[in-house]
Amino acid sequence: MKFINEMREGEKAAGIYLCKHKQAAVTKNGKSYENVILQDKTGTLDAKIWEPNSLGIDDFEVLDYIDVIGDITSFQGSLQVSIKRVRKAKEGEYDPGNYLPVSEKNVENMYQEILEYIQSIKNPYLQKLLKIYYVEDNEFIKAFKNHSAAKTVHHGFVGGLLEHTLSLTKLCEYYTKSYSILNRDLLLTAAIFHDIGKTKELSAFPANDYTDEGQLLGHIVMGAEMIHDGAKKIPDFPETLENELKHCILAHHGELEYGSPKKPALAEAVALSLADNTDAKMQTLTELFAAAKRPNEWLGYNRLFESNIRKTDC
Amino acid sequence: MKFINEMREGEKAAGIYLCKHKQAAVTKNGKSYENVILQDKTGTLDAKIWEPNSLGIDDFEVLDYIDVIGDITSFQGSLQVSIKRVRKAKEGEYDPGNYLPVSEKNVENMYQEILEYIQSIKNPYLQKLLKIYYVEDNEFIKAFKNHSAAKTVHHGFVGGLLEHTLSLTKLCEYYTKSYSILNRDLLLTAAIFHDIGKTKELSAFPANDYTDEGQLLGHIVMGAEMIHDGAKKIPDFPETLENELKHCILAHHGELEYGSPKKPALAEAVALSLADNTDAKMQTLTELFAAAKRPNEWLGYNRLFESNIRKTDC
Amino acid sequence: MKFINEMREGEKAAGIYLCKHKQAAVTKNGKSYENVILQDKTGTLDAKIWEPNSLGIDDFEVLDYIDVIGDITSFQGSLQVSIKRVRKAKEGEYDPGNYLPVSEKNVENMYQEILEYIQSIKNPYLQKLLKIYYVEDNEFIKAFKNHSAAKTVHHGFVGGLLEHTLSLTKLCEYYTKSYSILNRDLLLTAAIFHDIGKTKELSAFPANDYTDEGQLLGHIVMGAEMIHDGAKKIPDFPETLENELKHCILAHHGELEYGSPKKPALAEAVALSLADNTDAKMQTLTELFAAAKRPNEWLGYNRLFESNIRKTDC
Amino acid sequence: MKFINEMREGEKAAGIYLCKHKQAAVTKNGKSYENVILQDKTGTLDAKIWEPNSLGIDDFEVLDYIDVIGDITSFQGSLQVSIKRVRKAKEGEYDPGNYLPVSEKNVENMYQEILEYIQSIKNPYLQKLLKIYYVEDNEFIKAFKNHSAAKTVHHGFVGGLLEHTLSLTKLCEYYTKSYSILNRDLLLTAAIFHDIGKTKELSAFPANDYTDEGQLLGHIVMGAEMIHDGAKKIPDFPETLENELKHCILAHHGELEYGSPKKPALAEAVALSLADNTDAKMQTLTELFAAAKRPNEWLGYNRLFESNIRKTDC
Amino acid sequence: MKFINEMREGEKAAGIYLCKHKQAAVTKNGKSYENVILQDKTGTLDAKIWEPNSLGIDDFEVLDYIDVIGDITSFQGSLQVSIKRVRKAKEGEYDPGNYLPVSEKNVENMYQEILEYIQSIKNPYLQKLLKIYYVEDNEFIKAFKNHSAAKTVHHGFVGGLLEHTLSLTKLCEYYTKSYSILNRDLLLTAAIFHDIGKTKELSAFPANDYTDEGQLLGHIVMGAEMIHDGAKKIPDFPETLENELKHCILAHHGELEYGSPKKPALAEAVALSLADNTDAKMQTLTELFAAAKRPNEWLGYNRLFESNIRKTDC
Amino acid sequence: MKFINEMREGEKAAGIYLCKHKQAAVTKNGKSYENVILQDKTGTLDAKIWEPNSLGIDDFEVLDYIDVIGDITSFQGSLQVSIKRVRKAKEGEYDPGNYLPVSEKNVENMYQEILEYIQSIKNPYLQKLLKIYYVEDNEFIKAFKNHSAAKTVHHGFVGGLLEHTLSLTKLCEYYTKSYSILNRDLLLTAAIFHDIGKTKELSAFPANDYTDEGQLLGHIVMGAEMIHDGAKKIPDFPETLENELKHCILAHHGELEYGSPKKPALAEAVALSLADNTDAKMQTLTELFAAAKRPNEWLGYNRLFESNIRKTDC
């Protein structure tokens, strides 16, 4: 099987891919065809079935794994597969791990690092609260390890939520060493918890799309509610501590217009929002630069950075 | 006793008032004196003790009821009491009901109207949720009846939260008759619940100030959490319904920059935010116009309305 | 004749439609064809004439009524008619009332309700001013009944201006009962007059497009000028009253950036802008929800509401 | 008589001044006194009557001319007069021309220049419209010559409206020579008319304050209405020409948030708003720099320019 | 040779054009073709090579001059050339002056006018600084005469930078006559220098695109640096004068959000930013109106003016 | 000598202080007095000379060291010294180091750390450029060690510029370890250079105020110019490298509205602006919290953080 990022114009496509999207259409001239999007862990690719009802074109649905034979062409500067034959693949013919974008880092190792940070929390209430989710709740642990941190922007891959959480937690750890006003237990707990609402705001892969609950409430409020529900299970959890922790979660987007209902009012909340912004921006650049073909190439106007951007030589 | 809004320059002040504020100070010339703010249900008034250590000036604290004798003067266009004698009053010498600003409407009648709206809710889960707070929780009922709806702006008086909630609920009831897309049960439930977080965001009278919890979380998120805690007590409360109701609470300020973590996404959430904005603005004008001395007088630039404002003859 | 909203892919189209738009074009491959937009009261539909010069394709112009035979296909998710035969229809072959979007409510009944509100105005100058337009000016009455309230957004149908005006007037009537600071005569007069400038800002159906005058002045200033011209015809019309009424018209968009040259400075102007905003938003949602196929379906990001939106079950 | 801008700390004040403001007050120590503002054509000055009821302090009202004897002191860096004796002056004792800030330029000469521009307008309708106000309407001519262009900002002096109008008209004349797309008749007519609404928005000197009508409608809409009323008196005044001219008036603040209900849509409207902005900014700087004591001195943060500002050596 | 603005649908295209752009593509049906953009001094035109590998289609590159034979067709309302034969033209077969958009004014005459302004500067340091670039630096002079003032907006043609600089300088000269606070030497020097950074921010024609340096630094800072480097070459150049001149360059966009690192703080800097804004807007309208087909035609919404715009009759 | 932060109401003040400010004034009652601000390294304090011409009150000037005897009182909640005797102190009577706010960290050690970072830069051009300023330019080194990083906000003390630069450089070093896209040489060089313009934008202590040059150009452009001048002294300094470095300096405020003429377009520029923002915010909080009297005390609304803020227990 040829991975999508290895395909070249003029070659043949042959292999099993995840069907991410499928829709009937007609050409300008009135002829029926089908738009398909193929996905594997290296990316996605447009495909067309120009003769939908011809021999060799079997039935299949969105999110089926499909065995495809076709020609790789170029349309308006992008590759495209013209599908000649297609059939639904059977379980066992393919390894699902090949079809989802995944973190380049080892998920299990990253999870262990999170656990070590949890062990280092001295406040017993905060440590217990962390363990309720990260040690005792297997369903949560599974979701947390497999979730992306976003639908379309940075960290949009399996393990992305974990990778972002760990990177941000390390940055917060650095802050606590540089700025003595910071309460390490509170900041690191907030860091580890800051995006847990995303396990419910986005559905799991391969769909990775907003849930009804996510649209209505958002991961910020959902995360604060998870803290609230967890703290209720711990006898005598100090009310002020719960409020400070929830405040950090609520304020971590830094600005009301980014969906935080409160501006950061504690040093730890300020630090968390700075760390989140820093890690999001650096990861976004990392992903953008990975797509650059030449060193020193201007990559075009980017809306997040409100600027044309380019890489320097390292 | 003369109420504060009846005082006139040149008269004597004599009676018992609530001491809202007290602070030692020195004049430009280095002489010690004390700033005091007196309060009764008709308003507040600056007072000065020019001779703090003289005979007849007894000790007292902030939030004590104090028996005052002094001269009413005018300073930069505002009245001011020069206190000659003062002593702490004893319980029984005064009626606490005279010292807090109160709704001009009957609190008990308004509460009964709320209960009637609750009876009219057909969805059993929503009706039960309303009753958990408004019928079964005596501490909440007491707080809800006595709270203001704000520290400084509109409805800043005892019963203000109730008055605002009822007025807004009636407006929402009108909406449901005009716009058939609205789900009456959801909208009226959201209306009755929309500001319950304020019972925790602000402390009770006479302090009526932001709590630590209120500063950290805000009444919007606190209200949604109260819905969440209430729904947990009701078996089989539909998850989507809980989310829709919490969404209405979260979105009721209408804009992210006003502290709502989500923009209204349901028609009921849009309607609730319109009703809240309407009632707040009309009540603010009512309170501003009450202070106008002459018909058709321009009252000066108002920050909420971003305009100089004036009353018309009715 | 099959109405546009009843057409289905794969069927034949056959009937008389209004030609809203017509333009010659060439395909990517250099072949000439024609883009046509068909309209009836249920909506509009793209159509193509792939063989413009073939037999059966007669001449016709924009805004002609045309008798069409063709095939209904689907292109990029939208229906499209491939026109095989077309000829200009003759007067008498069609009922013009079938070709324009119209209010679902009875125009004559709504107009009578407006007249009843006018009768209830006690101030004789304001009542007379209303009658100059709504009772004595037949050309205005005809335009007011037939106009839309907008080119593309809410109430964009025949009778839409009347429907919006009546709904908003009723809401203002409700306000006057809830908020005693409001002068009913002034507010209801302003409500009934608030959008009369639209009878000149937009041309009549079927064009329903901005006029030169509308582009240069806008309906807000044009409406205030109509008030001014009307008041001139009434002896001793009080100057302050005219100014207050014009202020309400000028300020009814509520914000300078929405085209009001003054922010609302009177309670009636504040109320009018709240009512206008409320009715516009609720009607927009009503029209959006009418297009939803499934209950609880997310309808996509909406620019007015700055949110993805969905309907609740009622 | 010593003019206000010639007074020096430590000297005696003795002469007749306009009383711009008068208000009773009490000191921090409870003593009654009176705040007075004196005005002559060179500026205004704070004054105090520390012994309001003493011998030599006669009764007087706001906007009376008063004969004052007192001491010139300095308070927080500003001069202040401590009034020892004061009496109301009689007509004939003073020249009113000495008590209002006036343009440094000759009002009559400036008015003649405006008339010459009016003569140069070739379009007969526009020339006639200009003459209806600037030649035939004596009340208007008197108001136009004596009005300021603003209450507090640039051109806030007698003749200021005329001076600003002439300066801006000359700049527009320059534009028509540089940019051939501009219609000279339309642009110059709009320039001469652009601020005529100010003759009604502000009351005449010495009050120079917003009128009720001005607060409700603003000079932009009032100016457009004056154009409308004037055009009605001219048979066959072309409707499009009236609309274009009113558009220029309506759009001359350039931005909706500055109170223009329409953005400039014609080249002449764009040019007029540029000229207005240019003349306002340069005149504001001229007035600010006139107050500077030393060359190259930084004058402090200025809100209009959003910057600390300073003069260069010329 | 037929210039691009003289081409008509249905005719033959035959002549030499500059190839501004060339890219391989495939049709929706999978067929390879090539997109080409042809340019001459009258504009640009889309062209297609539908049979890239056929006889008569020779090799060529972007920015080659190519001899083309083809058919002129219309696609979606725009003309398009279907290229049948094409070959690279040899030097001598064409006049490069015919292939770039050029100022309608005489470049040499405009340059002489700039020199006259330079001669009129009395301050010897400023005059010397101007001469270092405009008289002594031949490479700069050549670039300045040939550069556009922009990539895509106003003055985007050969000589555009010179034309804009001269027009703005004349407007500043007018200002100095009207507003006596302005230092003429400083303002005119700043005017002549204000956009010199553009000679490095944009590459020369025919590319006329942002340079790497231009993307990183921008013409504002690059211009200030050129002033700095020039002043260094002049003994005893007064430091304050250099700073004032650089300030004018840095602040000439008027607002921080338009890329000026400082708001104008000197009257000359305010005047320069007003002149730049004025000339840019009037020239943009001139170019937009040149494209209008009919008088009084509305040209559609324009983003710079945030309005639909139209021409008046002149 | 008693330091200012050790003074208590009711005690005597006696010792030598720096006179930061001195201005004559009169009381509301017309009596002359003098406002003085005293400064030592622990803060500043208002003082009054109520009897300026009395015995024991000698002459002195702003920025003199003065020997003061007086009473410590409290005015509107702040301490104030009523000066009874004062004389100018002689050199030798005081240690200047006691009179300026200074970094709590060792300046020499911090400077050595900067030098170590410079040694670690591998790119020879960048290292040489750093050494031109930080090793070879003694005047610069002295200024850099003694400067504050701001007039009024964070790091406003002797050594503040150095402390901020070092803290930010360390954070950038951390970034380079976490995010492999970053060019360490470029980022660390930019970090060390980012605020060098402040050595010229602000005058040295004790004045610590904006210079004329600083007002006109700002430290961002001045810093880029210093890079430019330094690079000129190094043969063959790569042009692209100079531009990248200057870009980082120009863009380090992150947003155009904060005075950066370019948004960050390189990953290193993004990282530098994030580090600057992070260090500025954490240091501001550190300074604010140092002033808090009680743990968990709300410190009031802060404009930078747009929130009421409070400390947590650490």
C-alpha cells in the first residue's frame, strides 16, 4: 500500500483507505459522478468516481475502509485519484492504526510522564482529584490518550490532546521555577486538567467532530463541570481550592472573546493561559512548516498569525 | 426619623442610620477627621466627623446602626452631614426594614407569580427541577427573595433579583405567543433560572458585594452548575434537555465579551438574551428617570447608553 | 405547474416561471450556454440552457414569464434544471401572484390591525400624521402593503414590511404595559413609521433591489424626511414632538455602526430599537428553521448570530 | 481692563467680565463659598467668592456682565481670582465684543469669499440653493457669521463656523484642480453647506451649548433637512442632484461611528470628508500649539491624536 | 498587434505578449491543459492552452515574451484566449515599453518637478539629504522612476511611485500655505522621501512583487533606515532634525494598525499622513471609475471605502 | 535613616531623601505651600511644606538630595510627610545607591549570565554583533546595566532592563529545547537585543523619563537601527540574517496596535513576542503581589489584566 503523502502524479493508486466522505454529484454537463475523500494517517486526498454505475464499482459507505484502484492525476495544483475499481475491505485486511493521523511521539510514554507529574503534586486534594480521572477512570484514560486536541487546527491527531497537555504542563513547570509567585500544585493540576472537556466536546476518531453537547456548552465549561463532579467525590475538598482550580480552567483562553467567561484573575490562571497560547502557536507553526517544500519559502497569509509566514534555516 | 431622600440643606439630621462605610482621614491641613456613609432604604449620604475624639462621638463599626445628630450642608452640589454626636443604637431601637433599598413591589406576590409560572411548565423534568429550588429549598427561596440583581447597576435593591426575574419571565411568555418557534417550557424555565447564580455571586444585604467565589467563577457559570447539581437529583433527567437549559443560562449575556462563554445557538437562548437586555435597559432608564428633577431635562452622558439621555412627557 | 419547492431530482420540469436572471456564458471547454434563474413564490432555482441556439429555445428577457420544459438534476447538492424547450408566456397564461414570495399572513387583516392602532393614538398631531400616510395616501398604502422589509435578510417577501411593522408594534404595545416610563403615543407612532423609508429604499417586486436614492440616503434618513414632510402639512405640529419622533426613527438601529446617526437618547427610542432587534432576530430564526430538514439538526455557522445554530423540539 | 490672558499671579484683578458659570458650594470644612467662571474673548478663568454674604458682594446671575475686584492667585498650577468685591455692570459700561472668543480673521471678508465661491458655481440649481441661504436669508446669514463650529473642540469661537467652512472650501477647490474625477459644482456646494446644521445644533454665543433639537437629531441630519427644505423652493430641482448633495452632507464625517448614517459613496463625498478631517486636525493643532510656552516642548497626551504631541521650530 | 483592452469576443488574437503566469492543470474530466496570463500595458488576460503537447505549442517560461495565435472567447463574462499556436519571441521583435502598465503622465517631467521642489528646500541639511538620493544616486533614481507605488492597489504601474510622490508633495505644499504651523522644509522633505522604502519592498517590473526584505521589514522602516544611512554621510546633520524626519516617515500611515510604529506626534507628520490618505483614496477612485462603463452606474461594494460606490456626472 | 517603606503614621521623619518633584501651590483658602515628592530605593512619598518661607526651610531643587525633618501623617489612606525643616545635603552625606529602586538580583552576576549566552551563540556574525555592544561598548554596557525596562510599569528599577532581558532569554532557551523548529542562534540573539532601544528611549536614573528621540521613534525602531549600525561594522554580515534579526526586534510587541510595525512572520519572532509577553505579565504580577497586605486579598481592578486580581497561597 502506498501512503497518501507518497503518491505522485501519473502513478497508479492501489490499496485500502478510509473513506472520510462520499457524495453524489453531476458535472457541469449533467453527467453523474461521485466525490470521495480518502484518508490514511499521512493525510487526505480527493478522489472521483466518474462512472459510478460501471462494473468494478461496488457499494460502500462513509467511514468504510475501501480497496481502491485508480489513476493519480493533478487538478488545480492538487493530486486527485480517478477511481476505476473499488470494493469494501473486510476486517483483517487492514490495520486501523494506518488510517488515522497520530502523534509522532509515543502515547504510552507521554501518559507515564503525566502520571509522574501527578505523583509530584503535594496537595492531597489536588492529587486525589487528578487520580480520579487519570488513574482510576479507564474510560477517561482511553479517551484522553486517543483524542485530538482540535478538529482542524493544531494537534488534530490521535494523541494530540495528550501531547499538547504534556507539553503545556512542562512549560508550566518551567514557569514555577522562574516565577516564585506561582503555586506549583495549583498550576500543574490546572495544566493537566485544562482541556479535559475536549474528550466530550469532540467525538472520537475517525469522526473527530463537534458533539451536540460540545456545541451547546464548549470544552471550557464542560471541563469545569468535570472538576466539580470529581471534587464532590472527595470528602472535605476545600471550596476555595475547587473555585481556584475551576477559575483556571474557565479563564485559560485568556480573553472573553475567545470563550473564557472570566479573564484570568490569579497568577496561575494568567500563567496557564500564556502556556496554552504559547504551545498552540508553536505547534501550529511546526505543522505549517512541515508542509513547506523549500527552506526560506514564504507560505502565504495565515489567519491565526495575521501575516505571511516563513521558516528560517535551522 | 427623617429619611435620607427627605433631607434638606440647612436642617438638622437626627435619627438612626446604617453605617455603610467608615474611614479615618486627614484634611489638606493635616487635621484628622472621619468619612462615614449613612444608608437607609431611600439612599446613601456622605457624612463627616470633623472632631473624631470629642465628647459625644462614641465608637462604632461599619454595618452598625448608629444614632446620629448633625447639620445638613451642601458640598459640591451634594448634601453632606456634619456629625456632632453619634452612638451605636441597640437592637429594638430600629426596624432593619427601613435601612435597605427595597423593591417597590410586593415580594410575596411576585414570588407567587413565579410559582404559578412553574405550575404551568408541562415538561415534568423541568417542572421538578424548578421545584427543587423554588419550592423545596428554603434557604435558596429566602436568598432569592432578598437578593439584589446587581451591586451597582439596575435592580440593586432587596427583591431586585426577584423583580427582574419575574419581569423577564413575563416578557418571555409574551415572546412564546408571538413566535411559534419557541419551546415555552424551555424558555420559561431558563428565564426563571437565568440569574440564580447571583444568589452566590453577591453576598446578602447589607453588604451586597462580590464574593470570592463570585469573582472567580461569575454568576453565569455558577448558575449552570446549580442546574447541573439539581438535574443530578432527578432520575432520568434527559441529557440533551439539561444541556439545552445550561446553554440558555451560559449564553444569556448574548456576547462573549459580556461574559457568556457561548453565543446563543438555540432560539430560546436568543430570546432569553433579548429579554434580559430589554428588561435591564428599561429598568435602568426607570431608575435614572426617577432621579430627574424636571421634565424634558437632559440628564447627562450615560455610559450604558453611550448618549446623553432625557425623559419625554408621558 | 410544479412549484419550485416541490421539485425532485430526476423528474421533469414543466410550467411557467418568472425569469429573474439570464446571462450568456461558455464552459471551461469553450462551449456557449446560458445561465438562467427561475423564480416562483416558493423560491428560486438555477437553470441552464446547454444548447442556446437549438430548436425549441425561443428568445426571452429578464423579468419575462417563461414556459419551460426540462430535466431536474442535482449539481453540487443543489437542484438545477436543464432546459430543453422554452418560450415567452403570454399575459393570461399565468397568475402573477404565484411568482413572488408572499407573507403567509393576510395582508388586508394586518393592515386593519395597523389602522386600529392608529385609532388608539390619543395625541391628535401624531394621529393626524399617521393618517396622512396610512389612510390618505393611496400610493403609499399600496407600496407599504406590497413591499418587503429587506432585499435578502428577514421578511424579504411581499407584505414583509407590513408583517414586520405590525409584529414590532405589538411588541411595543406590550412594553408600554410593562414599563410605565414609556409614552405610548410616541412609541407606537414611531413603531408604525419606523421603516417607511424602505418603501423608497427598495424598488417594488419583482425587482426588490436598492434604488439610487436608497443607496445614497438610506431608509433611516428617508423615513425621518417623510415625517418632516408630513408634519409640515399639519398646522401647529409641535416642534419638540416632531424632533422626538424623528429621533426615534433615526436611532432605531441602536448603534452608530449600524447606520443610526444618533444613539437612542429617549426611552421610546431605546424601546423601539430593542423591539426592532428582537423582531428581526426571531423572524430570521423562523425563516432559517423553516429550511431545516431534521429536528435537532445543526444548521451551520450563521453570520448574524455568530454561531452554529439549531432548533429545539417544540 | 486687564484681559484674562494678561493676568499674572500676585496682581490685582479689576474690570468687567462675563459670568459664564456660578454655583454655591461649601469647603471641606463646611464653610459656604461660590464658584464663578469669568470669561472674556481671550479665555476663561476660575474665580472664588470666599465670603458670599459680605459687604461689597452684590447679587448677579449667570451670563451677567460683572464688575470684579480681587486678587490673582495660583491653585494647582492654574490662575484663580479671589473676588473681594463684585457688582452687576450696566449696559454701556462694557463692549460685548470683548467678551466672546472671536476668529482672528475678518468675518466680513471671509463671508465675501464665500459669496465669490457661490458666484462661481455653474449649475443653476445649486447656485440658487446656495443663494436661498447665503444671500436671501438674513437670519441665517447672521447666525452663520456668529456661530462657532463646535462647543469645545476646534473653531470654538465667534466666526469659527465661517472660518472652518471657508478653509475647507478652499481645500476642496484645490482638490478639484488635482483630481479630475471631481464635480466642482457639487463638491463646492457641499463644502459650503456641510456644517449649516450647526447653526441649529448649537445655541448662539455666549451660551454656545447643544440645543434640544441638536441633541435629538444632530447637525448632520439637520443640515440634510435644510438642503431638502431649500430644494423644495426651487422649481424642477433635479431629484438625483438633491440626493447626491444630501449624501455628501450625510457622509461627511466619513465613518458610521462618527455619526454619518452613510459611508461616502461618491468621489465628492469622499473628498468632502477628507477635507473636513484635514481642516479639523490642522486647526486643532494650531489651537494646541498656541498654548505652548516653549518651542519643542512636549504638550502631553492628546486624545484626538492618541499621542503626546509637540511643535517643531518653523 | 492588438492591445488587450481592444480585444473583442469572436475575433482572432495574434501578437506578442508578456507571459505573466503559467501553470499546468487538468479539467474536471481529467484532461491536461495549461493556464496562462498574458499582459501588455493595457491590462492582463486569461488564456488557455487546451492541447499542450500539440504541434505549434512551443516551450516557454513565465516572464518570457511570447508570440501567440488564438481565438478570443468569453467565459463567465470575461474574455479569454484559447491559444492555438505559441512560440517564444526574440529580443528585438517587441518593444518592452508596450508590456507594462505605465503612468499616463510623463515620467521625466514629473521627475523634474520633484527636482524643483528639492531646489526650493532652504534647510541645507535636508536639501543635501534629498540630493544624495534624488540627484547623486543613479541606481535609486532609475528605480524610483520605474517603480509602482503598490502591488495591487492604487498607482500599481511604472512611474506610479513617482506620480504618487509628486501629487502628495503638491498637496503638502498647499497645506503649508494654508496652515502656518507647518515647517515647509520638513514637510516637503518628508513628502518626497515618504515612500522610498518601496523601491526595496517591491521588486522591479515586470515582477512587481514583495521582496523577502520587504516582507520582513516593510517600506516604512526601510525608508527610515535609508534616511538614517543618508544622514550619516552628511557632516553635522542635526540629530533632532533626523529624528523629526524619520518620525514623519514612520508615522505616515497614521494608525498603528496600518503599520506605523508611532502615531503622528508632529504637525508635519499629521499633515503627511493626511496627504497620503487623500492622494491614495482619490487615485483609487480614479482607477475604479476608469473601469466604469456607464455614468451613474453603481460599481459594487468596495472594501477600501466600505460602501457601494458610483461616479457622478462631471 | 528610615526607609520610606518602613514609615508609620504618627512617627517622625528624619533623614536624607532624593527630591523627585517640587512645585509651589496654594490651598483652597489661598495659602501658599509646596508639594514635594521624596524618593529612596524602597519607593516614593508625598510631602508638603505648609510654611515655605519659615525658618528652617532652605532652598533646594528637583533631583537634589535633601535632609528632611517632619511629621508622618495619613491623607486619604496614603502616608504624607509634613516637612518642618529641610536643607540640601552635601555629597558624602548620603549613598546614592540608597535612593534609586534597584533590582533585587545581583547586576554583575546577571550580566555574566548574558555573556555566557553570548559565548554559546555559534553563528559567528551574530556572536560578533552581540559582542560589539555587550563586550566592546563600555558606554552601552554601563547604560544597559543601570537602565530600567520601563518608566512606570514592570521592571521600573535600576537593573530592570538587564533582569528582564536575562529572564526572557532563559525562557527562549527553554523554548528552543521544546520546539525544534526554532533557530537557537537567531532567537537568543534577538532575545538579548530585543529591548536595547530602551537605553535611548528612556533617560538614565534618577530621571528615567522619555527622551525626545524616544517619543519620536520608540525603542522598537531604535533597536532595529542599532542592529543595522552594528551589522555595518562586520564585514560580509549576511543581509538575510540582518533582516531576520531586525524583523524579530520590530515584531516583538506581537501586534501592530502595540507598536510593532510588522506582525511576527518567523517562528523566532513569534517565540520572542510570546516570551516578552510572558515575562512582562509575570513580573507585573510579582510587583503587584508584593504590595498586597493579606493573603487571598482582592487587589482591585487592574487595567493590564482587565480584571480584579488576587494572590493564592503558595
